[in-house]
Amino acid sequence: MTALYSVIVALCALLLGGCLSRTAYALPRGEYREILRPKCHYCGRDLPMKYILPIYGSILSLRCPHCGEREGGRALASEIICALLFLLLYLVYGFSYLFFEYALLASVLLVLSLIDLDIHEIVHSMLLLVLVLGVINFVFSFFSFSLTDTVWWEHLVGAFVISLPLFLLMIFTGGIGGGDVKLMFCLGLLLGYKLTLVAFFFGIVIAALAAIVLRVAFGRGSKYQVALVPFLSLGTMIALLVGDKFLTALF
């Protein structure tokens, strides 16, 4: 049954991934109709509804049938990433409360990451969803039926353990965006301080490696900006999947 459920989860995630890609394009621009109806981002014309199908539609949308412009593989990548994340979360947590909570978190982080890569901004309506999940876990931690094996102060400390240093760094150096600070506050409240530290560690290490690769590839004088949200999101997913084992191995 695990194999069957894994296939079902992956297929549902493939369908959702395309919708998340369209959502990431539509939200900052206020074009909410496009979430359910794809269109070409170059000529603005609507695409046939078959383009909404996972994989098949994403491959078709690599080139607009109207203007012939190449769209790139953003929708296809979003579907594959979403399916992979949902599948891994299912294999770790099964069909539990944490699976559905973290699957929702993964969806929100994917949208935030795509938006950050696109326009280097964070949409606060999506960030609010992370905050709501954090508040739910924080409230649950006061009771014996807490599903995260954490206590209230771990979530409270988690909210500030990374966001406060980032806030001070933003104030005194300007090297960090306010959106990154808010995201780490919400993630810290949701995860607790242990997993938040793991998430930030992996996220910042991978971001640093990516910056080095970009510098080598494009030269020291090239102007480029590393979007931090995708790396923080990747670190968060690593923490959710192997964070406890990572901490156990260290301590």
C-alpha cells in the first residue's frame, strides 16, 4: 500500500506543482485568473486548457503556440520539485498531521521561492500562511497532545534565534532583506529553535556555495543577486526530512 499511496501523492503533487508555478507569477501582479487558466507571459494570450495538465502541459508550454517565444522550464521544474518534496515527506511522516502541515509549508515555500527568484520580493499573504502554521504549533505545544514533541518556549526561542541576528544585520549593514527576517521569524515559530538552526545552517551553506559558483562562472566584476528565500526554503525542507537525525549524529 505504501507504493500505491506514494504514486497517488506524487501524482497529486505534480498537478499542484503547476498551479503553484502559476500562483507565483500571478500573486505579485494581481493576475489571479491565471492561477487556473495559463497564458503566455510574453504575448499575454490564453493557452489551451490542456496546458494545465502536469508534465505534458508543461512540456507544451516550453514554447508559446501563438508567438513562438520560449517560456523556459519553470512550470515543469515546479511540478517535479513539488512531487519530490511531497513524496519524501510522505515517506518520512506517512499520512499524519505533520505530513499535511509540512506539505502545505512546502507549497508555500515553493511559491515564495519562485517569487523571490522572479522579482526579489516576498508576498506577505503567503508569508501569513507560514505564520498561521507557526501559531498553531505554538498553541499546541502548551498541551499534552502536541504533535511536534516540542514545548512552548522552543517555538518562542525559535522565532528569534535567527530572525533577531538577521534583523540586526539588516539594520547595521543592509545586507539582508526584511522579507528574509520575517520568513525566519515565522519558520522559527513553526519549527522550534533546533530545527530552525538546522534549516538556517543548511540554507546559508548552500547559498554560499551557490554564490561562489556564480562568481567563478560569471567573473568577479559581474553583477548578480543571490535570492536567499529559495536557499532558506531548501534548508527548511532538509531540516524537516533529516533534521532530527542530523542533531542526533552531532550530539
